[in-house]
Amino acid sequence: MTTPSINDIKVQVQQALNEDLGTHTHNDFKGQDVTANLIPENKKSKAQLICREQAILCGRNWFDMAYSLLDNKIQIKWYFKDGEEINNNDIICEISGNARSILTAERTALNFLQTLSATATQTYHFVKALKKTNCKILDTRKTIPGLRLAQKYAVTCGGGVNHRIGLYDMLLIKENHIHAAGSITAAVKKARKNIKNLKIEIEVENMEELQQAIDNKVDRILLDNMDIPMLEKAVQLNNKRIKLEASGNITLKTIHSVAATGVDYISTGAITKNINAIDFSLRFIESD
């Protein structure tokens, strides 16, 4: 599981708070929530966070960090954990403390929670579609800039599996790399000479390239944009020698058919980029 460090989360949330409060600008009111300042300075309140649709919760640490950085006296009582299913009208947590602070951090906290819960929820739907198969869902690098680790963590909360984190932790030799190197064999040979202790994956588009990848005994083979008959043929040719990953235009409608061919993994950018923010609502329930 890819779990961002507390420092990673702090940096992401602080940047978002600065954006909302204008601390990076030169306006006369930078660092202020000018609307929340209409509320008496010492007013205390309690609010409930309510979910408005079925989802998988993800992003508690980001939500907590938004309030911690703004006002560490704010108290949050959670009723669900990351990775748990939540439903319409569920009370997710209660927030107590200074009314101004509750409102000022609200949007930053919710932006993280709704986005990461959306990623976890989308992943959950894809994983659910693979029930009764041995295939696993992998994420990709098609993530929101600056939120790579956060979204990959969300994928695991939804039941998915992380692929490589970036360009540094695994070699994925694709079409343009092969073309520039001259051949699959030349690219693999160069990779093994230059870099040790990293797994090598090769992207292939036909049976000839697949056979070359098999002959080079790489760690994984990516079957790119192959239709069902081609995937079945690839699985047969490979004969369980190397782990196979299918990718390219995978949807909820097609994913089970792809998995049924016998591939080990399916990777899709849809679980991190084709997402709809989960609907949460913050409502005050008490004030003094």
C-alpha cells in the first residue's frame, strides 16, 4: 500500500489552505476569511459532516490536517474509517470548536475528502466487477498533479493495487522507448546493464512483440489495446510464464470480459482521472 507520510499530507494541505486564504498574493486581506470574520471571534459551534450518496470513504488524514493547521483546538469525532462503505445521510464525523475555524477550513478539508473518496469509490466499482476472477486492478500515473501518492493511497482503500509510483521505481519500456532503442531485446539489455534491482515491464502490441518479451524473461508484459481474441491468444502463448497486464480503453462494461481471458492484471487510468467528487455536506447543529 502507498501511504503518504504525515509531512507529505501537511505540505499538500498547507498549499491548499494558502490558496484559499490568499497568503501567496499581495491583497490587503491575505490570510483572512473575510466572510467568516463576520462571526463573533470566540463563538463555539458543533457541525456534522453528512454523506449524500453511497461511497467508499477516503481522506480522513487530509481532512484532519486542514483543521489542525488552521486551528489545533478543533475536535473531530469520526464514525467511519478510510476504506469503509458509507451511504446517503450517514453522519461521517462531528466537528467541534471555534465557529470561524470550522467554516474557514471547510472547503479545503472537503476538497480532499470528496476527491479521494471519489477515487476510492471508482476503484471499488472496478474491483467489484472482477469478482470471481483472479485478476487485480492496477492504477496508473494518470493522477491529479501533486496528488499522486494521495490518489494511489485512495486506490488501495477501494481495493485496488498500486502500479509503479513514478518514473523511478520500475522500468516500463513502451513503444517509443523500444523504437528509440532499436528493439525490445536492445532495450531490455540496456535496462539490465544500467539499472539493477528494478523490475522490468515491456509493452507489446502484437504476438511477435509478445514472443520477444517472453524470450527476454522480463518481469511483466503489458498487452496494449488488444481485443478479446488477441488477449486470449496472448494468454495461451505466454502459458503462465510471465505475469500479464491488459490496458487500454478498459471500462466497467468490458472489464469482466478482459479479466476472463486469464490476464493477471488490468490497469486503467479511469479510477484516478474519470471520477466524480463525492457529495458531502457540513451542517452546524449547535452554537453558543
